[in-house]
Amino acid sequence: MAQAESVGGDLQLVHLTKMFATFTAVDDLNLVIPKGSFFALLGPSGCGKTTTLRMVAGLEEPTSGQIMIGEKDISFERPYRRPVNTVFQSYALFPHLDIFENVAFGLRRRKVKEVKSQVEAILSLVELDGFARRMPAQLSGGQQQRVALARALINKPEVLLLDEPLGALDLKLRRQMQIELKRIQVEVGITFVHVTHDQEEAMTMADTIAVMNGGKVEQMGSPTELYENPRTTFVANFLGQSNLISGKVFERSDDLGVELYGNRIRVPRSRTSSNSDSLWVGVRPEKINITLADRPIPAANVIPGVVTDASYIGVSTQYLVKTAWSEELMVFEQNLLNSGARPGDSVNLSWDPAHTFALDANQDVDAGVEVPEADS
Amino acid sequence: MRTRRWLPYALLIPGILWLAIFFIAPMFNLGATSLYDPNGSLDTGYRMTFHVANYGDALSQYYPQFLRSFSYAGIATISALIIAYPLAYAIAFKSGRWKNFLLVLVIAPFFTSFLVRTLAWTAILGDNSTFVHFLHTIHLLGPQGRILATPVAVITGLTYNFLPFMTLPLYASLEKIDPRLIEASSDLYASAFTGFRKVTVPLSLPGVVAGTLLTFIPASGDYINATLLGQGARTSMIGNVIDSAFLVRLAYPLAAALSFMLMAAIVGIVIFYIRRAGTEELV
Amino acid sequence: MPTATSTRSPSQPVLKTPSQIHRARVWFRSHLILLVGIVVLGYMFLPVFVVVALSFNEPKSRLTYTFDKFTFNNWLHPCQVGDMCTAVGTSLKIGILATIGATLIGTLMAFAIVRHRFRGRAVTNLLVFLPMASPEVVMGSSLLTLFVAAKFPLGFWTILIAHIMFCISFVVVTVKARLAGLDPRLEQAAMDLYADEWQTFRRITLPLVMPGIVSAALLAFSLSFDDFIVTNFNSGSTVTFPMFVWGAAQRGIPPQVNVIGTAMFLFALTLVLISQLLGARRRRRLG
């Protein structure tokens, strides 16, 4: 039986492709997931993230391509011979075995000695001391989640796969478990690959996120990088919200000069992911200052407009502002600097060029908007 | 809302009365009959003498048939389990959208009359049948060897006739198993066979218990297979004895004692078995 | 499209496709159990094929039970053998009456058990379970002793009484399963919308439970029509179809018996397939 002997190293997916009949679920995927990192595959349902995870686990066979851990090719290894364990969606705890036996299952299959001490240690890591003899049905959702984690972790896999692990928990518990999972990952130092459709969950926990769409990776990077400098409209819309305005380049110097329906603004070159002259110019709603038309304007990029809607939601006030070309832009104003703008007021929207990004105009502006949050 | 306390009882009365008069009362009457003086007859009437010796007589005369019934039924039950498990498993996990159609196919053969399909087995196992010729050719059976009129024929018939009672409960409990549990076991280093042994089998145990009981009980009381396929005293089961004692020899007290013992033995076996299976489920 | 991936390329050329042999092994592994299942189904159908074949048989003598000569005669003249069709008629009559009786009584019981809390539920459940756990010889013979003791003449009515008795439990179990799967909020919603108890039952509960009642009735009919052992003890001189076959097995079996066997098989199969199709259509309509 293949003990997870230390093959060590990064998880690599090389030209990985999975086709179901006519549908390509995963399309020529290339990824390197560094050893010891907390990696998230983020995307809407049907984007191929779960299929990717199942191929790494060995529950699905690749149509072509390779899966490597370090120098070892595990593409067609049986699931039970891989140094990989999974925390399943809705946990898949064995209902006929108690918590102890659920957690010990992998150890017993590999004929490992000293089962008892290891199970006790891992149960205490997930703060379930004293639950060993309960049955899964007697535990709450959060507790079952911890058992599922312990059952996988106890095998000290090279890679731990988490398939929407917090999907079945309520919001408050989910927050708590996010912090917990991160703590445990740091403590055990195992590579975690986490599949989710919840951007907040991915951003809270992961060191690196790969945003997937249509079987491909749209963009990969740290949460800050993805949020601050998205490189596709899909990422701009799927991670948080973005205002995207169509523009034409009129000047290229240290930075770019872009005209948006007669309004000239600047974009740093480093934040431009296209050489084309027609661009989508983007800015996040919370980066925009809103000022009444007769007040001084605090930042360099400016667009005038008229407030059509203002909703006070506690931490911020959210405005919809209609521009001269009838696009509605979103503005989140922290409730610290109250502009006093009301619906019908003429306002100036202004923001720092450093907060501007530009994307190729040859993309669907609504990609990644309003993706239904369903299980994949 | 106003509750009508009498309503459930009103709904239950016809059923309870029917079962009490035509199922429970006969059982008591059977018990009473088994204690009558065996020297009476149907014409002259029987006297109640609490003649417990009827049981001793019945047992000493017919214990071979009792043993035969339970061993035939036991072997048939195990054979049915072995045959039905892969079928139920295939329907539950591998049949996709053909599931309902396959379930119909499982019960379809049993729409033909019990007796008619048992007679069909006499043709399949008969001395001049293709099957028996084949067994002769490959020397699995000696030149004079027969299948019909042997215990093998009776057990074959019993296995076949009660197969749906095994298949359907097995299917019902297999179908409830979340396939992710089997994936989880393979993720946790269990090979396909180990996963089957450690996860699928224990989770299907309720179906195994129900299926074996539903097969064993009717098989141990059956005498159609023994008569049509066994064709002789060497394979006669306790059902044959009870039938002829009641209907041919009209020896009511003895026949009632046999019948009562069969019931008691089955109740005992069922209770013992459920207890055992119940504790095993927890291991 | 910019993806931020740099592939640290392994030493070999990268595109790798699993071999044909590997594919075949995977296919075999995942289909093996299905193949075994199909073999088992074949075994289950073997006697049915024999019955169908023998229904077209013209046997050399009544005592052989092998295929001799093809003929349509048995199908054209099913009632050629004296008494067989009378026996089938008796079986049908008893089957229909037993079905009506057992379905009525059993459905009422199922409603009481699922929908009401009352004292003695556990005992009632046991009473329903026991007949299913008793061997037929015991049920048949004990009922015989009762009828004999009560000097009740054996015949049509005693068979009917016995059949209703052993069908009740199966009806209760089948209807109970359907009722238990019914969301009680549907009935509460009906009452919220001004339906009284009777209207709720009539308009909501009954239509939703109907498929369960229908399958219970079909089950009861097939149990009654096919019963031999219990009937044999309580029939007196009345002959049902299984009893006719039993008698014929001693004297020589007319091939027409297989005509009836085949017809029963086809009839029941058609009925079940129709109900499956209706069920599928209904499910599609209800989404």
C-alpha cells in the first residue's frame, strides 16, 4: 500500500484536459502550486474547478495531460495510491462508523501503528477532544466539518484538497472556520488546494488564487493583486464589483491618456493589460470620491454625473451615478466623509490614476457578473 | 383544530378485527389443536387432554424433515444473496436512467404463476434437458447422474422463486448509499474491494437482514419446490409433512403440533438473527 | 488571454494520453458488475422463456414436459382442457374480490397508522408485520383448524377470507410508504385555503396517495391470484388455477397451462410498463 512516502514538491498540472462527451470541462490547464501554500481555485459553477480537483484526487481520469507532485507523475494512479486526501463537499463521513473510526480509516487501511495516539492528537488539533465515540449524525455541521478535515489531515498528505468545504455552514460559522482552516494550514504546513465559488472565502484564506472560467485559468495571483489589478473583465466583475467604461487611447507616454466619452483620464502602464487602442477602463466603486458639482475635486481622473440612487447601508453609502452617456456608475462612500449628495444632485466622480486599470475592449463587459451561487 | 380521538380506531377496526379473527385466533386454535387427544378423529371429534406428547411424537418422527427444511432454506437463502447482491448493486449504482426499467425486469419473471415457473424448472433440469446433457458432456455429472429429483433441484427452485424478496430489499438499502462515501474510502487508501467491505457492505446490512428473512421464512415453509422438483420422500420438507398430515391422513393434533413448532422455530431464528445482525452492525 | 502561469516543464514532451489497454481495463473495471447483473437477469428470465416456448408445444404425451412440436393450437383453444378455464375464472373472481377487500381495509389502516397518534400503535404495527413473517403452511393450516372447529364449510368464501387476511399486511406496508413520503404541509396548506378535513382528504391527500394505493392493489391481486399453499388448506372442493396446475402436475400437464402463464406474464408486464410511463409523464409534468 502506497504510504505517502515523501515524494515532496510542488503540485503541477501540465496541459491538463478533461472532456465529457462533447463538453470540455477543463481546457489545457497549466498550474504550478508551490509546496506548502494555501491555494484557491475560484470560479462559478461549471467552470471546471471541481473537475480539476477530482482529477488531482484520482476520482476522475484526465482526457490528456499530466498531474505531477514534485517529479512523480500521478496522472493515472488509483485514488488510494496517491499522497493526496480530500475534504469532501458535505463531508461524506461514514455514517456507520464513530468519529474515532472515521478519522482512523486511512491509517487502518495503510496498517499504520499507534492509531490511537495519532487520532487523539488530530482530534485535539481540530478541537474535538472527547468526541471520539460519537456517531457522525450526533454532531453539528461545524463539528462534522472538523471531523472531515481531521480524517484527511491525519494521513499527512502531500496535498490536501478541499471541495467547497464550508458550503453547508451558516455565515457566522463559515467565518469562524475560515480563520480556523488558515490556522491549521499554517500549523501543519501541508499544501491546501481549496475549491470554492465564494470569492470572500478564497480571499480570506488563500495565499494564491486562480480564477477559473470555462475550463481555463483567467488570472492567478495573490488576493491583493487580483483585486487591485484585474486583467480580464471576468476577474474584474467576479471578484468584487467594477465600473467599466469604454475608452480610446489618445496619448502614450509614461502613462496612458484615455478618452472616455470626451473625459480625459490617465492610466499607469503597469495597470494596462492590452496594447490595443480601445480599452475598458475600470475603477472599483470604493476608490471613487463623490463631490457636489460646486465643491473642489480631490483627485485627477474626473467624470461628472447625476445621482440617481443613494442607499445607506451602515458601513458605507452606495450611490448610483448616471453619466452623460447614460451609463450608471457605482460609488461606495465610507460614512466618514459625507458628501451630502442626494438623488438628483449633480456631482463629480474623481479617483486617483493609480487606482485605475485598463482591459482589452475585445471582451464581454458583463463577464462574471451575477453568477448564480450554486454548487458546482 | 379539534382532534377526533375515535377516528384512528374507526379506521383500524376492520383491519384489526380481520387479522385478529383470521390470523391470531387461528394461531391459538392451532396451539389448542396440537394438545388434543390424538386418538380422536374429525368425525368423532377431538377431546382436549393437553396431550403434550404430540410434540415429542412429531419431533421424533419428523426431525429429519425439519432439519432438511432449514438446511435447504438456509442454502437457498445464501445462494440468493450471492446472486442478488451483484444485481441489486448494478441497478443501484451502474444503471443510470435504466434504473426503473431494470427494476421492472427484476419482478417481471415472477408475474408468471409460481407453479408454472416451477414446472418450467422441471423442464430445464429434466433428465433429457440440454443443461443436464451439457453436465454429462463435461463430466460434472456421472452418466446416470440426475439433477431433477435431487436436493440440488429443490434448492435451485427455492433460490430462484424467492429471488425478488432478496433483490428488492438489497436494492433499497444500496440505493440509499451516497456514492461519495465510496469515493471518500478510496481517497483514504481503501482499494475498491476494501471500500466495498468496509463501507458498502456494512451500510447495506439492513437490506441483507430484510432480504435473508424474506427469503428464508417462505423457503423453509415451502413444499411446492420439494414436490415438483424433488419428487420423492428423500427431499420432502416439513411443509410436505404438514400438508399430508392435515389433508391426507387427517391427523390433526400431530399436524398442528408440527405446524406450531415450525412457527416457533422461525420466530426463534428471526429473533436470534436480528439480535446478532444488530450487534454486528455496530462493530 | 493572459494567464499568470509559468509551467515548469518536466523533462519529457508534455502531452500524454493514456494507452488503449489502460482504457479497456478501466472500462472493464467499471462495467464488470453491470455485466454480472445482466447475466443474473438472464437467469431470472430463463424459466419465462421456457414457459413461452412450451405454450407453443404439442407434446407427444401428457406425462412428458419437453418441447416436441410447434403448434398454435394451445393459443387458439386455451379452454380445450376441461376445468382449466373454470379454475382461471374462480381465481379471477377471488382475486378481484380479495383485492377490493384488502385494499379498502389496508388503506384505512395505513392512514390510521401514519396520520394519527393513538394508544396501541406498536401493537398494531406488530399485528400487521406478523402475517408477513409467518410461513404460509402455518397460516393456511391454522386457519383450517379454525374453520373446522367452527364447522364453517370450506370453499369459495373460506379462500376469499384467507386471501384478504394475508393481503392486508402488504397493502398497509405499500400505502404506508407512500403516505409517509407525503409532505404534511400540503394538507395544512389546503386547510389554510378553506378546505375542511373531508375536502382536504378528497382533493389533496387521496390523489397524492393514489399511486401507492394502485400499486398495493396490483400487489394484492397478484398475491391472491398466485397463492397455492394457503388456498390448498382452505379450498374444500373449489379449484383455483394454481390448484388446477398442482393437480395436473400429478396427472400430466396440459400445454395450455403455459398459455395462461405466458398471458399472465404479458398482461402484468404491460400493466407495469404503462404505469411506469404514466409515472414518468406525471413526474415530468410536475417537474
